[in-house]
Amino acid sequence: MRIRLIILLAALVCLQSSYAKQKKIKTGVWYGSFQLSETAQLPFLFEVKKQKKKREMYIINGDERILLDDIKGQGDSLFIQFPAFASEFRVQVKNKKNISGRWYNHAKKGNYYLPFEGTFGIEERYPQGDPNFNVGGKWEVTFDYKTEPEKAIGVFSTVVSSFDKSGFSSNRVTGTFLTETGDYRYLEGAVLADSLYLSTFDGSHAFLFSAHFSNDTLWGEFRSGSHYKTEWFAVKNENVKLGDPDSLTYLVSEEPIHFSLPNVDGGNYTYPNETTKGKVTLIQIMGTWCPNCLDESNYLRGLKAEHGDDLEIIAVTYETQKTSEGRINKVKTYKENLNLDYTFLVGGTACKSCATEMFSMLNEIISFPTVLFIDKKGEVRKIHTGFSGPGTGDYYSDFVTKTDSFVKSLINE
């Protein structure tokens, strides 16, 4: 008995010692980088703040700030969870100004991670320099032009920062790429001489773009993490347009929309039902791993708050977790963390063919997210494919204005 007590006391002393030696990192702006290949590094900025005796981290992408407040420390290690996505940092604190480790994305197959380094006190994603061309404006973009060309629109603007010595010129750039099925969210970078560099990191995607300007054309490379690389080119075109997102997905039969799926509370939810009868209903086909879906969910949260009981919103999710229990738990956490006051159901695994099979009255689910707008009579009035979020500027503002007006008109019918 005495030996057991001594062992227990020794274990408690070791545990207390471990927490007593827990290393702290400085508050302020940090420079982070991922090693995507032997030669390619993705830079981003983050800020560490102290709130009520604990640390918080904010990932910075242009105007975007992503709060990470689930930070656990043990000895010289930090474990930092993302609130919406199934990903995390596992890092070692070398000293107050330097950390290193890995970022794990559990939504991807296998043990997917990117090597990570963090350095305190560097407050620019890319260095200062003189641009040799004006990147501001709209660009007609073609990704993967050698094999499967995909059209996109690049929208960029230069930004004067507090670090610029001159108030009338800057090599800093913000903007994004829009495609017919969504956008690349908040990109931030710089023009250095004849080269453009852009990057973003949001906890789900790590995107790195580089391009060289020659003969009025940008010739570029795009990397997504360490697993994907392709080439692209772009020319300026202020009149460039993409396909109408309200016409890409459409009804191919008169089969009524009907499903019965598990909800996050452990029961089943059947559509249509008495609650949706005589109400305007939006069905959001999405996944919690999808950043464009996250932007759309934030928009729908405001729409639901504005219209209350006059509007029903049902999210049917397709998830990466292997088990039903895992998918339900992930969706429940997503709903709670984003404070989303509408119905969430689990449709199945994360594949567009699975969603197409369930919604067989549609031609095809070609993008997560896709939203069905259903009137009080239960008829589909519009289907919106993809989502161009706040990182797209005027495109997002235009979408919000038109969608707000359309939903109000349905409610007033």
C-alpha cells in the first residue's frame, strides 16, 4: 500500500512539474510558413492575444480573421484545434519567439499534414518591393490549361499598409479567384518586380499561387497543400463573366423532394413535414469540411435571424468521417461552434455522386454547396450552385442584395 502511495505521489509531482514548465509564446503578430515541397513555402500571418489568462490565435488572410481559442499546452507542446474544420496544429515551443511542428488535416485521407514553422515579429506576408505592373482589376483566368481547362475570374486590388513608406504606391495585393462553383476565398500577397505571389490558409485549404507577368499575360503555378499542383494563365478583361450559378443545376423530373435522415440530436427528420408546410424553405446541400459552405452558412445564419419562423432552412451534409456517429458528432460541433439556428441532417459521405443520388430530381450536384429555394407551395423556384463569399467583394454584395430580395418576395407571396 505504501509503495502504491509513493508511486502515486511521484506521478502527481511529475504532472505538476510538466505543467509548471509549460512554455509560453509572445503575444503579437507572427509569421507562419508551410513547407509544400523542397522549394515551395506557403506564408501566412497569425496573431497571438492574451484573453483572461489564456492565449488566443487569429489566422490573418486580408480582411479575414479566424479565431482559434481551443489551445491546450503541455510542457513545450501546443495543441491548437480549428473550430469549424477537422484540423489542428501540433507544435513545439522552441522559445517565446519560435515554434515548429505540423498542421494536420483530418478531413483528408491518410495521415495528411504539412510541416510548419512560426516566427514572432515578422508582420508582412511577403517582403516590400517595387511592382513593375498593375495587377489591380479583373483577369480572365484559365486553370489547368494543358489538360482540363477551367475558367475563372481573378479580382485583385492593391493595398497601402502602415509599413509602406509611400502613401501612393504599394506592392501588397488582396483579392481572390471566382469559378462557377465557388471562390478561393481571401487571398493576400504581393507583386515583386514582374512576379505575383498570393496565398491563403483557413484551416481547411492551404493555397499558394505564383505567376510571372510577360507580354500582358500572367503565367502561373497553383499549389493546394502538398498534394496538388497545376498551371494557369490570365489576361486582363474587365468584361469577363462566368456561367449563371442559378442555371447550372436544374430539375429534370417532377419527382417531389422527399427524404428522411438522421439529425444531430440522435433522431430522424423527414421532409416535407408539418413544420415546413406552407413555409418558404431553403435546402442547403453542403459539407462541414468545405470553406465555401462555411461562408454560405454564415450568410444563412443572418437570413434565418432576420426572418425567424417565416423561413425554414435545412442543411443536408456530406461528411468525410468514416462512421455515422463520427459524421453526426462533426456536424453537431460545426452547428454549435458557428451558432447556426437551423436544422442540420447527415446525408452521407462526402461525395457529389452520393448527393446526386439522393436528389435524383436534379440533373447533378456539381458543387458543395448547392441551395434549393422552395416556395410555400413546395415548388422549387431557384437552385443556386456554389457560393461566392465575402472575399469576392462586389460579387458577394450583389449576391446578398438579390438573394435577400428574392427570399422576401417568396415570404410575401
